[in-house]
Amino acid sequence: MEEVQDYFVCDSCGNKEFMPVYSFSLRFHGVNFSDRLIYDELIDEAYQCTKCRKTFSKKQIENGLNELIRGRKTN
């Protein structure tokens, strides 16, 4: 069987190369047993097109790859 390699591409410019973009934050919240705030460290991961700089979430890329799989299964 032949091999075919499909890429997720930017829907704005068609580029297939992306770089990771991270956002770091703290989420503060209270708890029932204390008046003090506690916090969680959060890291949001996104990917930016290296050509047009459009940003995609990891979920958007996963959905795009799933579309490629569905497209191959129907052909």
C-alpha cells in the first residue's frame, strides 16, 4: 500500500509550519475551610502559524487532523 502524508494547514494562508505559544497564569480561589486564597498555576498552549501568525488552539488542530482522517476513510 502506498503512503500518503497529510498535514494540518493554516486555514488563512495554507502554511503547514507552526510554533508553540504559551501563556502562563495563576487562578486564585477560596476554599471552604479557610479564609486564605489558594492558587493553581495554569499553562495554556497554542500554536501560531509561522507565515501569517494566526493562532490555533490544540483542540482546533486535533479537530483538523480528525477531519483529515475522516476524509481519508471516505475516499
